Amino acid sequence: MTLLFSLILAKDEQPNFTKYCVQKDGVLKVIENCEITTFTPDIVVILNISLEMNKTGWMFMEAETNPSLTGKEQMLGLGYAEGFIFHESLANHQANIKEYFLKTDFENDPDYPDEMYQFYTDNMAWTRQMSQTNRDAYWKQVAYTMAHFDGLVLGYQQQANASSFLSELDLFMYMSSGDLLDVVKFAIPNKRHWLNRPELDELNDHCSGLVRVSGDKVFVSQVAWFTFGAMTRVSKKIKFNLGSRAKEIKFSSYPGFSYSFDDWYQTDSGLMVFETTDSVYVDELYELCSTESLMTWFKAPIASRLAADGEEFMSIIGRYNSGTYNNQWVVLDVKKFNQKSTADVLWISEQIPGKVSAYDATPRLLSEGYFPSYNNPSQLEIRLISGYPEAAAKNRSKDYFKSARAQIYLRDANKIETIEQMKAFMRYNDYLHDPLAYEPKTDSQEPADAIASRYDLRTDSRINCYGAFDAKIGEYDRATGKYTTHFISSPAYDNVPAFEFTDLWCPRRGLAEGKYMHEWVEDEVTLN
């Protein structure tokens, strides 16, 4: 067994990798610069890690767990390694996003309200109980993810000092960052008025995505939108033996996360997965939420591990619907694409509190040549239930057909034939010259109206340290069988100024000041 990196990196951006092992000899222990090349019974995980984020904009982690151990042992050791090795960047990232949430979404509260801590206390207890008392394949995977979390807590707390100490509950909430704002609307109804402000609503746009078929090639891509202070990135590739269909998963992520959070996954079982986040404009729907549900950081990796195809992925991701982190999930099945199937190549699901609806979008993909995803439900029923027509009357970005991104996809997506064109499109922001970026309400060109938004380029009071800060593309060629990932970290810079942190408020512990002009990195996934 040998861990070999297949990364293709830009010149002068080759990071330095360190090999680590996690040994279990009564207790877990991280060995740095370990020389072990094959698993022995006491070695739980072997990892190659680069913590030099600023060379490429990414830290890198490639890990393989000992296949002879139980699933819980494998994931506990992996979580322990991540908490121990990434403790400094985890502390920075947790502090950055918590400070951002508190100022932006909690009216400058000094800490999360008690109701939030109570919700997550109850949810963590329910999740533990269910994973311990249910022994089917699904709940075993939940137990494995919980084991990763327990290892993370142990490894992090062993390394953290008093000033950066995080409790188990703090770390559970950190893992649940994607669900957090919807949890607020359920747990603290009197906060809804603040979260429903128009200036905050537009910051609920998280991500642009695209599936594009061109001949024998298919491209599946997502661009994450969030505060630029969240650019503490980790590219992860994990090989494991958890009794699941997938044995290896590549995903974009952050320090300590057992899931992507963006979310973007490529599996050796042939699934290309991403989501973009939808909004819920009918507050009464949040009454359908419950502490007895699973947060997204459990469901997404479990569905990626277990599912044989897109339809099964949607069935799994829809279980124990929390009504939080309400996403449109997009899953392309490389195996079905390889067979030139006219069904089950692309599946879409959309979640709102109380309802998850999925369908086979292959006919649309094959007839139109692409499927776009842009924070707007594709199903009319979901749009109606969640209040999009009323929202669209006030803000055209909420209109499925008339939003700037919808029109940009319609104009340009079918022109994409090569990976270089796909890269350029997913990084596209030429707001000063694009007529589709013109906003009549402000009589100005809008830098947020792009596939790769840049809210920091606004010149009025709506300026914000927010927007698209990466791109990930999965590329599969059925003529050659080559399965490649391409990824980049940094806000768009081709047609606009490169981003750099200025006096604009933005928590950014551990991040370089800029300019952010990183290059693309490539990796490969092998189909099993």
C-alpha cells in the first residue's frame, strides 16, 4: 500500500507534503514523518498532508484507512488525525465564520443564543442515540460519521491551547455551519425578521453549478459563494473500507470537516455530486423542522458513499429531512453516461422543510445540452411552496427564468466544448461589459450578477466581502475513460481586479492579504 499524489500543479506552486500515521497502541497517536509503507494491525490511517495553503490556495490531504479495521476504528482515527494536524487552521476557520455569522445574521450578538446551543445539544443526543440503537446499513454509516467527529474532538482538544479551546458542542455546531441559519429560523422565531432583511437575503445565494455534455465529455462543476474570510480550503481524497459502494471520494472541504460543505464530491463509484442552496420565503414552513433529524454533514457523505446511482442518492439524501441547508442536489452517474443511456444519467432533488422532491433530469440535459443550478428550485411546485414568486416580484435574481445567471447560462452554456472553456465560464465575471449584469433598479452594472460573483466590487452601501471564491470541475471522457478533477481557489480575476483584503470588514485569521490569483490544480479519480 502506497499513497501517491497525482496532483498536477502550476509551476512554482508545488507544496511540500508530510507523511503522517495514526497509531493505536492503547491510545491514538499521530506520528509525523512516519516511514511506514504498509498497514500493520496497530496503524489506523496513513496520510499525506500539505498545510501550505497559500501556495495554491489549498491545503491538501490524501488519506487511506486500514481496511482490516472496523468502520468506527477507521473513521475515529481519521477524525483524530484531522483534529490533531489541522488544529490551528480549524481554530482560525471556526473563529472567522462564527464572527461573520454573529455580525451579519445575529445583530452583533456576542455569542450564539442559548436556543441555538439547546437545539444542537438535543440534535447531537438524538443522532447518537439513533446511531447506537439502529444497526441497518444507513445508521452504521451515521455511526461512522459520528466516530469521525468523536476523533476530531479528541485530536483537536489535545492540541488546542486555552485560548482556542472548543467544546464538543462548539465543534458540532462548527460542522453544522451550512444548516445554522435555517436552524435559527426554527429555534428562534423572533429572529426571522432580522434574517428576512432584503440586504441579507441576497447573501443567501450560495453557489453556481453547471452540468454540460459535449460529445463524449461531460463536465460537472460548482462554484462556492460565501464570505471571503472562509477561504481556508482543504482538498481531500480519502480511501476507506466502510462496507459502502464508494471506496474513494475526492471533495473540496475545510479543516476538520468530514464532508465538503460546498458541497462537491467525486466518487470512484462514478457519481459526480454538487448542490446549490435554495431559500425558503414562507416562515411557517420552519415549523416542520425538528431536532430529530440529520444535519447535512451526515447525509451528504453517507449518500455519496452508499448510493449506486443518482436515484438512490436522492432517496438517501432525503431521509430524516431537517428542513435546514435546503439545497438543490445535482448528481450525474458516470456509468450511465458511459452507456449512452437516455435515462438516469442526471438526477435532481430539491429540499424544503417537510418535503423533498426528486426527478430524472436526463431528458432535459440531453435535449438542452446542459443543466444549470443557481439558487433557484427547478421544480415549479417547490418554487410555489417556498414563496419564490413573491420574492421574484421584488428581486429578479429569484426569478427562475429572468435572473441574470439564468440568462447567462442560456446565452453561453451551450458554447462550451473544452475544459478550458468550462474553466473560463465557471470563473466568469465581466460585469462592466456584460449587458446581462445591468440592474435597472440601481441603474448600474452589478458585479454580483455573474457565475462567479464579486460583491466586494460594489461601490455603494451594499458592498460586502462576499462572493464566489473557487471553482471545481469534474471531467469525464467516455472515449478514454479518463476521470479528472480540476479545482482553483480565489475569487474571479480574469476580467476584474484580483481580490485582496482591504479595510472592508471581513474576519480572516490565517489568510494571506492577497492578491488572490491562484492557478488551477488537477487530480484524477479511478473508477472502481
